[in-house]
Amino acid sequence: METRFRMNFGEPLQVGEMLVVENETSEDRYLIRVMDILHGADSDEKDWLVTHAGQALKQDAEMDVFDLERIKGKLYCAGISIPLGCIGTTFRKTKTIPHHFSKVRRTDIRDYEFLKESLGDIQVGNLRSGDQVLDFPVGITGQAIPHHIGIFATTGMGKSNLMKNLALSCMSIRRYGFLILDPHGEYYDGGEAKKRGLKHAGRPDSLVVFSSRKLDGPYNSLFLASSEIEIADLQNLYEFTEPQKECMQSAQYRYGENWLVELNDRSVAAISKDLGEKYHEGTINVIKRRLENLFRLDLVTRDPKLSVTKNIIDSLHDCKVVLVDTSNMFETEELLISTVLSRAIFERNKELYGDKERFDRLPPVLIALEEAQRVLTEAKGSIFAQIAREGRKFKTGLCAVSQQPKLIDSEIISQFNTLFVLGLADRRDRDILKNSAKQDISQLENEIQMLMPGEALIASPFTPFAVPVKIHLYEEYLSKLPAKGAEKVASTRTVPDKGFY
């Protein structure tokens, strides 16, 4: 599981660089990845390198010039690498090692041809070997969407830039629904003076925007109907005792779909009488206080016709990117909109599962959650935990975007089959991802620590190994794209998807 090779003095090499070992007895080539680099010297003398370093220091102190040329022939570096696979007629995992003294060379584009069939149609950047960026597009397959996607990085390492690239690709190819819940207001117009957002992509037919704040461009106002809010949604916002939950269940049974309005508008005494005087007035009072706070929110309306939920679901099923800007909302409102919409999307897809013909033509839908650690902290109870467990069957995937994977429930994070690992400073965060990744990245500790902004590893069961990528800088990539209409745009799929039955 480890191969060492030697190179001449002065030969450049980087951790994370991919190289090819030529096997002289066959046409097979071994693809390897550099994990570490060591100094070495040809000498039987113990501490020979340290001794000559001391001589150099002494000569420097005496204003003399150390003669490096005299010993250069004895100096070398050794690379420590892990095998990625064997390239022949097909790519396969290696079960043996190259012969002694096999030649090691740098890769070229032709060495990566086998990757094309596994890198998918949602493009995010170019293949990277160390710092070298190759003209070789890298992305993920749409098959990965219902299997859930995690994007994890420290602040400033490029999470938002990656998200905009994912959205832009989905807008271009029109094969998948992509819902982005944006609590920071950075995706629509870029958020900063020199940044660009999704509105600059020039694809208004592929982007639908909902916002509770005024935007400089076309958008829809954001409202949820009170009749859409379930008890489980409220439990995401507040903690309720068992008697309080039972009281709400009784009210829902007694008043029907308008139970929230009835609880808010009626007096405590009237509610108590309607529910058979089974609940303490203090219990009803607590519920009413929380509902009063809910109805103060501009987000909640009593008129079902104003709700945006159906419009959002229809847009996602039409393979559009839907941006929900919640940047001027309080956290309670953010959590409510994300909970209600996620549940509605999941339940609609689940309902369509019974109609095989319609379900086959349904595009996979991805729900992106910024600051995902806020809602993915419990393995049971929440709609997000349910989607994590069951979403694959119903073409509904979660995309968790977070700086702190250690705060996400371990059972939930284990359901994320595709991981974008960008720079992570915290060792605990790195360890959690190493343990949950579907590709073995346990030996890539050095490389992960050294990732620069915009550099990432894609660990997915749909790729043969963790693929290093340089994410496109969104602003630069946007300027290089062909004008709208110059590229072929695919609409909603018409070929049945056999993978879900």
C-alpha cells in the first residue's frame, strides 16, 4: 500500500501530485499519488546530511562559500506514494506493485482518459495534480444527487464559489432540480462589490428567485401558508413537552388544516372546551405564545393562494435552479422555510413514486442547506434526517454546506456519499470526513491540510479514487462561457430512469 521512488537533486515534486509508474514487462501503467517527500543522501556515514549542513553553517559564519556542487551528486529526494490504480485496457485497483527500478514520470492528459466516464455532467472545475491544473474538466454525475452531497471547508476556502459553479452547471444542462436556501444573500448578486452571482449567468429561463427582501432584478415574494405548517416543522423551531405535542395533535384533529389559525385566534378557554378540557391552561398558553410569534413573521400568510411551495416544486421538476434568499430573516424564519419546503418536496416526490411512468421522468432534486450543522444535529425526528435515510429512493438529495462537520450527527453524515473536501483547519473535522468518506482518504491527511482556496478533493463512490480538482473561479468561468444559446441545453429528461426501480 506504499511505494517509494527516487528522483535527482533539484527535481520538483509536490504532495498530492499524481505520477505514472511505467511497468516495463507489460503495457500496464500504475497511477500513484505523492503523500510525502523526504531528503536523502548516498553515504554510509551516519548523519552525513547533518554534518554537511553544519559545515555550510560554519562557512557562512566565516563569510566563505559552501561548495554544494562538490556533494550534489550524492543528494536526492525520495517520494512516498500510494497506489491509485492500474491503467491498462481498463482502470482497476492494484493488487501488486511495480517491478524494481521501474521508471516514474509525470502524467499527461492521455493518462486520465479512463476518468471521463465517471466524472459526470455537473462540471465544477479542472483536474489538478499538486498545483498543476490540467485542461481536463471535472465534475460529478447526476446519479450522486439522491445519494446526498457534502461540501465542507473552513471560511474562505471556497464553499460559496463551489456552490455557484454547481448551480451554473445545473442551469446550463437543465437535467436536475437544484434548490438553494441562501441565508447570507451571496448567491443572487455575489454579495460583494467584485463578486458575481447567479443573476449574472444570463439564464433567466433556468433560474427562479424567491426573496423576502427587495432584489435588483426579477424575483418572487416569499410566503408560506399557515395550513402548510406541520407539528414536526414547529418542533424544528421550538422544544415542546409531550403534553404540548399531544395538545397540538388534538387541535389538528379538531380544527383540520386551519388548526394553527384556530389556535392563534381562539381564547384559551375556548380551545380548552373544544379539546374536551383535557389540557392544562398553561400548556395551551405556551403553544399560543409561540404561534403568536409565528404569525408576526411576514413569511407566514393565512391565504393559501399566496404560498410559494407549489411554484417551487414545479420549477424544480422543470429542472430549474431555485434560489430562496432568506438573508434578512431571523433564524426562526430561515429554519421554518427550509423545513417546510424540504418536507413538501420530499412528500411530493414520495407521492409520485406510486406512478411509475411519471416518477421515471422526474428529475433528481437537490436541496442545499447552508450552515447545515444547524439542522442536521439529530439522527431521528427531523425531515432532514428522514431525507438523509430515504431520499435516494425518492430522487431527493441533501447538499450539506458546513464549516463544522463535527457538529453534524454521525449517522446523518454517513449518508453523504459524495464529499467535496476543501481546506479544513480542525483535525476533528478532517477525521470525521476520513471516517465517513466512501473513498479511502485516510492516507491523504497531508494533502488535505495543504489545500489552498479553491482546491478540493471529490470523494465519491462514483469515482475510482478521491479526485483532486481546482474549482473554477466563478467570475472567470462565467466570462469564458459561450453566449446563451450557443451550447446545447437539455430539457427535462424524457428517457425513463431505470435506476430507481
